[in-house]
Amino acid sequence: MSQSRVEIVPVDDEAAFWEDQEALISGLKQSPPRIPPLFGYDDLGSELFEEITELPSYYLTRVEHELLRRNAGEIADRLGSGLVAELGSGNAKKTRLLLAACTDRRPTTYLPIDVSREMLVASGDALTAEFPQLRVRALWGRYEAGLAGLRQRDGDPVVVAFLGSNIGNATPAERTALLQEIASTLRPGERFLVSADLDKPGEVLEASYNDPAGMSAFVRFRQNHLAHLNHRFDGDFVLHRFYPRAHYDADSATVEGHLYATEDHSVWLKDLGIRLDMQRGSSINVGFSAKFHRPQFVAEVSSLGFTLDEQWIDEVWHYGIFLFVRT
């Protein structure tokens, strides 16, 4: 077996990021209880999410890929840096076209940031096989730890990319805190590349965030949140007692994915000292995806220390890739 060319840099304490009891306990005490997104992305969860991106109804990945296919060269020209960091890189499928354009123009180092070590190695190996001139230095940990590591860099300007419309997976308060972290990481003149899914009819969104007939990627991905908590915190969730369903709330322009209890029962998470009393039809929130009005999104990011440099908008789905400059 050939040796991996990917350099893995732990920037976080693995035990800390999987056993962050404070954030989890706070979420579970909400009404309805909420599992922070991090806990959906163990190695299995990361694989299951990649299955979701292949669903025929899940338009986001295809639309973003087409925008990058058409515009990767122009984006790479505007980035102007050979150091590209990406938050929540996953299998880097969404970034491959951009990295191809970057390596055509300049020596490029890719700094993926993700909590799945397995995914970082697999995606990094695939990228370096495809682009031998690309260097991959993977930052293994949470977003905040990866950004803190970037703040220790010497000299070279960096681009922070946040693709896959993942900016929408945080609550408004969480989103503001993350954007502030990104702003504090970048120096004046450095760039932030982010994609966002723009608001559209609820029936389109609900079809995209639920399994088509005969498929189960969303079911398995959402139930894996519970399996992960069972493993990490000595829980006794019974997966078949929950069924998943995503709904769109027009007032908040948000798609929320929930797991609904099929019967009255209690769940213990022994290591957390928490009992959840579930009634039939009550739910646990395991997914949050905000949709944006373009002017409001640009204003929100700009208010935290950025200026819009360029944008690439899909004419059919109203999905955008935005390039901001740190002021």
C-alpha cells in the first residue's frame, strides 16, 4: 500500500470535540431538544451525508457544482492566493473544480478542516492523486480550532472557503459567532468564499430535504445522530422509535429536520445525566438549514467586516457563490 501524501495536523482534542458536553446538554434542554450538527458527522455520518448529495431531489450539490464548473477559472483568478482553507470539507467533491483551476494558475496548498479524520485522508489522497502538484495539509478538528490554527500562519495570505451552503446550518447567533471567527482570522485584503442557498418555494425545499420514495439516505443520516450519542454518552435511543421528516418554516426561511417519536417512551444518556421524556409525535431537532434573501445575506456578512467583491448566481435555483474581501 502506498503511503498517504496527506499531512494530518490535529488542531483540536478529539475527545473534546466529540464529548463537548456543554453544547450538547444546552441543545438537549431546548424545546424541542436539539442535537448540535457536529454530532451528525462522525465517520459514518460523513459517509451518509455524501449519499444525500447524490439523491435526485437534492439540488444543492448539483447546482453548486455547475456554478463552479462555469466559473472556477474566474474565481481562482480573483482569489489571488495559493493557500486555500475550507471549513467542513467532507470529501472535497465541491472543491475539486476550484482546486483544479487554482493549481493551473499557481502553486497551491489546500487546508481542509473537518472532524472526520477518515474523510480528510480519503479526500486528500484522491486530490493529490488527481493533482500531483497540490499539497494537502489537513486540519483535523472543529471549525473554531481550525481557524485558530490558521491565525498562527506566517506571512502567506489565505483564502477561507465555506461551500455547500453550510453557512445555513447554524442558528443566527451561531452564524454570527462563526462569521466573527472568520473575520478575526483573515487579514485586510484576504478573501472569504462562501455559498448560500437562497429562499425558494417551500415545496421545492421540503422535497430536497426528505428522501424520495424508496430511498433512505436522510433516514439513516438523521438516525445516526442518535446512534452516535448512544456510543459516546452511553445512551439508549432505540432508532426505530423515531422517524425523520423535514419541514419548511416560511416565517424564518428555515428547513428543519426532526426525528419524531412513534410512541411514548424515555431515553437516558447516562454519561450526561439527562433523561428525555418523549411523547408520541414529539421531536428532536437534528437539522437546521436557513435560506437567504440575497441582499440580506450580503448585508449580514458585510456588517461583520467584509466587502462583497463578486457573486455568481444560478438563474434557475437562486443559489449563489459569493466572494468577500476582509476590510
